[in-house]
Amino acid sequence: MGNAPPPYLPYGNKTLEVCVPGEVDSAGIWENLSYPSVFLSYPLPRLELQIVLTFLCSHIIYLIVKPLGITFFATQMFAGLLLGHTVLGKLDTINELLFSQVSGIEIIDTTGLFGFVIFLFLMGVKMDLRVAFRSTKRAAVIGFISILAPITVGLIIFAAFKKPEQSKEVNLERLLGTTIESLTSFSVIACLLSELNILNSELGRLALSASAIADVGTLILVFVFSSMAKWANAPSVAAVNTAASIAFVVILFFVFRPMMFWVINTTPEGKSIKEVYIVLIVMVAIGCSIFSHFFGDSPLIGAFVFGLAVPDGPPLGSALVDKLECFVNGVFLAVFTTTSTMRVDVKSMMENRSRFLFSIIFVCVTFLAKVISCFIVTFWSLMPLKDSLAFALIMSSKGIVELSYFCSFIDNKIMSKATFSVLVLGILVNSTIVPLLVKLLYDPDSRRYAGYEKRTLMHLKPDSELRVLACTHRSENVSTIIELLDLTCPAKESPQVVFALHIVELKGRDSPVFIAHQKNENSALSSLENIFAYNQYEQNNWDSVTVHAFTAISPPKLMHEDICIMALNKQTSFIILPFHRKFSIDGSIEDENSVMRNVNCSVLDRAPCSVGILIDRRVADRGRKTLKTSSRMPTCSIGMLFIGGKDDREALTLAKRMARDPQVNLTVIRLIADHHHSGNIMDWDGILDSEILKDVKQKNEVGNSCNIMYAEKVSNDGPQAAGVIRSIVNNYDLIIVGRRYGVESVQTMGLAEWCEFPELGVVGDLLASTDLNSSVSVLVVQQQYYVELGRH
């Protein structure tokens, strides 16, 4: 054995370098007390510290620049510049502590890229491809022009600056840069519109439709150009890759998509998707990213296309967004944006003057080409000047998608560091200035829906058409609202037009949806039950009621926009909103929807007509009695509390309209203060109050032949008013009050201090209190705020 030959070496005497994975985590600062910071040499602590540092920097900068209107994406890029080679990266301490080791940079870059893959997957989930195919002709024209105009101009600039001795690498770099600067990204524009709170405005909807078309066009162009390049270099490899790409898309949309619909259909209504399906879908998204990378495409494309195949909206799309979006956008995306911007090297930009000048010129020229082309198209289609310019700027905005393209180019060595730095700084300038200019040109908050035309119940002629916008957000609101509509006494001589709007929270998609339902349509939407109830109401009153049903799917903070725009466009005189609380059988709170409370408050502030908030204290579907039956004798007893002011006058006008119905018995209770407390001064409001009460008092004097009664109760302060209300509240099926927000009166003095819901006013708040032992329904009325003599 001692003379045995040495073991066979497969590589002869060559020296091999073997990578042995080191420890990922450390033992902490106790590992080496003489040099405590040694724990940062391990990948995991270094990665954690890098993430914390990027997070803190971006949020501190955002806190400082937020009042100026700078977007969060721009602040993340500012944080990257601050931490990069240009500023803090020059300091040896920061450089040594965080970014000196190559592995540290690679790990955080990989982490950010992984997060961006998931982000693009979610963008695909939230993107509704039907928006592109349902778009109007104007949106389609804008979408194509927004790509073709800058590409054409960019190619002209490229040809003008091209030199005979120019290398292929420079040509490719400039062509790719021109192409990416010309694209219009749906994800970037959706994020910008959301941050500016104009997602479901007319401008926002048009921008989303046009950008969806442009995004689909960009995907097709990228696929065609990349395939042409592959076929030119290696036809056999290109054939395999093209076949794999086509098979990939077919399998996603014709195999995986039906499977996901099966998951939706097998999930009981109202239940959430099982966790195992969510995990499987995320794993498939990562697998699609690996698949596309394996066949020569970007890993980002695979995840995005799979996201497009996932059914958007609830329950599946919304579940994926709810579970992933917060962490991905809050951590991974910030890391990706910041670390990508850290690569910018201002010094290298001037190393090659010709490249620097060309980069500056084509960035500016392609931007102007897109702005001017989009502006001309929209202005030509009769959009106002400022709106056209704001829209053109929105379509020309740049963001994280363009940044990701440039990062992939520099990673693949097809773009120089100097050009990369110029293009990234161009994105930073664009994402900083464009939102500020859009806010300056287009501010929907400054456009109050209150108009010069008085559209109130008081200003309607006695037998004129009553146009009502009835809003619902859950099915139990529908029956009570229909009963209230029926109480307004529609007749052939004074018809009623109802615009029934079902408002739904936008979940799992980027594009707001507005649906105008047709008569007798077959729909799988959750709105179907509500639509059927309103259609039944129309059939029961076929000669006096017309119903138009709509569904609006919007973000919670923008739902009031849909309501106010519809009220303005349909010229309604009254909006009915359900109260955000649902009461149980014992009078306690069964459910409370804070989102709908915010919607109600926003509508009250902006509505272009009068508004009523309906509080239903009766228990739905538990054998409750309806407000009105078919008996010939008065079966519905309505009480109207009158204190004074325009809201009370509007409420009384509605109550008198209801009293036209012989089945309705109306009692008007006026709360008055004795002369010792109120004084003898009669103001203009007092004169108008007396005038509107005159006919009520006259009818009351007629006696039992009239169904309107009038009574006066003395109240010298809030507690006394509360006592009066408690004593009469159970005598009626419905009580109507004016909101009277901000109006002080002797009769209710002191109640405002205990008011829980200012949107109801002090009297309405008391009637909605859980302390009130009553099942009476309440309608709180606010008259329209209209413009008069230059004032609201």
C-alpha cells in the first residue's frame, strides 16, 4: 500500500478555485469585542442595515419635500443620489461600512430586483386588458401617437448624429435609449394618477385607456424587435425562443387562466381565497420569470405577462394585491429604486462629450415630441387648453419601468455608465417636475361641483320632474331607499327619474370601472340584485317612474367624484346616501363602514344639488314593517322637525311633497324659544321660514280633512330639545330634519359639544345615537351650496 500510486486527478495539475459558501449571519457584536463592526462583514446584517438606511433616507427626504408636492418615487431617487457615489458615497466611512464589499452590493441589488419582479407581477394583476380593447377611438389614437411620434423624432435625431465610424455598441445604445424614452407605461401613469388623486377623473380615465393601448403596443414592439435581432444573429436559437414565447402565452391564457377561474368559482361567495392558492400563484409567477429568462427574454416580462393572465378584481386579484402590495411597495420597491439610482456617477457623464450631448438632446426631444403630439390630439378633440397640456404631461411621465430598463441595459453591458447616468437623472427631473406642473394645470379640488344653477327641491316647480340620484353600497340599503323614493309621491303629472348608482370599492385593479346597465341585461356582477330591485320599482310605477342603473368601481378616496359628477351630468335635484352604520335588532351597532362615512362627508362638501343621508334604524329582513303599504287609510306617519334655516326649509319642501300622497300623514313640529330667550329681531332667514310655514299652518287650521298637522314645542336649550325629541320620536315611521351644520340656535344650544357625527348636524346626530331607544328611520337633508354674487 505504501508504494501505491497517487489517486487519479481528473484535471491534472491545474489549480482549481472552489467557492465555499461562508456564514450568512454573525454572532453579533460579541464576536469580536475589539472590532464590534465585524458583524457587518456578514451578508445578512449588512443587507438589513442597507435596507434600513435606504428606508430612513427616502422617508426623511419625503417628509421634507412632501409639502412641495414631490412624489414618493422621486424622493426614493433623491435618496439614491444621496447615498451613491455623488454625495455620501465619497465618504470613506459610509463606503466602507455599507458598500465596499462587492457581495454586499450584489445582494441588495438582487433583493431589489426580486421585489421589482413581484411589483410588475402585481401591476399585471391590476391591469385590465379589456380597458385597451374597450377604449374609445380618441384613446386609441392617443395611445398609438404617444409611441410613434417620439420614436419617429428620436430616429431622425439618431440618423442626424450618426457618424460613419460609429461602433455597433454606440448605435445599439442610442437605439435602445430612444425606444425606452418613447414608451408610455401603464404602471407609471396609474401610480402617478393615484398619487395625484385624479385616477377616476375624466382626464385620468382617458390617460389610463391611452396608456393601456400604448403598453400593449410597446410589448408587441419589444417582442418583434427582439425577435428580429435574434433571427439575424442565430436563426435556429431564435426559432426555439419564439416558439417557446408563443407557447408560454398560450399556456398562461388558455390553461392557467381557466384554472384560476375554477379557483374563483369554487370559493364560496363572501369567503376569501385559500392561502394555498395564493402561495401557488406567487410561485408560478416566479417560475414564469425564470422561464422567460431561460429563453433569452427579461425575467420581468414573464412575471408581468402572467400577472395579465390572473383575473383582476375580487376575489383573487384583490387577495393577491392585499397580501403582497404593502410589503413589496414599502420595502422591495424602495430598495430597487434607491439602489438603482445609487449607480449614477456624475463624474463619468462628461468623459465622452459626444455621448453626453446626444443623451441630453434625445431625452429632451423625445419628451417634447410626446408632449406636443398628445397636446395637439386632445386639444383638437375640443379638450380645454389647460386640460390638454396636463394630459400631455401625464402621458410623458417617466418612472420605475423606464428605470428598470436602463438598469438591465447597464447590467448586460449594452449601455455605458455615462449614458445611464444621464438617462436616470432625466427620469428624476421628469418625475419631479411633471407632477408639479399637472397639479398646477389640473386641480379637481378647486373645481367645486357647486354651480350657478339652483338645483334644489325648493326651486322645482310643483309638478316638475324630480330627478334623484340614489346611491347604495350594500344590498340592504336598496329596499329602504326604494321605500323613500316611493314616499316622494311619483305621479304621471309629476314623474320621477331615478339614477341608481351602486358604488363598489376598487380592489385588485388599477383602472376604475363605470358601467351603465341596460334593461334586462344578464350580468354576473354583484350589482344584479340591486338593479333588479330598482327595475321592479319602475315596473310597479311604469307610468310615473324611470330608472337608470349604474355601477361605479373606484378607490375609496375618489368615490365621491363619481357621485358628484353623475349628479352634475344628470342634472339631479336630490342625492340619497345611506348612513354608514348598520343597526342591530336591539339598537346597538352591528356594522360600521368608515369608508362610506368619508364618502358621505365628501359629497356633502361638494355636491351640485341637495343631499339627504338616510339612517335606517329598522332591522333588515327580520319582519320589519315597511314605511308605506297599499291601504287607503294613512299608514305612514312622518314627522318633520323644523327649527329654521335653509336646510330645514329644504327638508320641509320634501316633506310637503310626500304629503301629497293620501297614505302619508305629516306632522310638522317647530321648535321655538320663548321671547325671553330669542328676542324680537326678525332676520331674513326668519322671514323665509315664516313664509314656507304659512301654508302648513293654514292646512292645519282646516282640521281632519287634511293630512298635514302643525305643532310648536318650546325649547330654550339643547337638553330641552333632546327631551322633546325623545318624547315624540316613537310616534313616527320616518323623521325628516335639516342638517343645519355650523348654524347656532338657542333651541339646540349645547348639543354641538356632544355631536359624534357632524355630517348629520346636532339633531340628526341625536336621532342616530345608540342611546336613543327607537326604531324610527331618519332623513337628514342639506340644501345645495350654489354660487351667488361671487360667493358660495
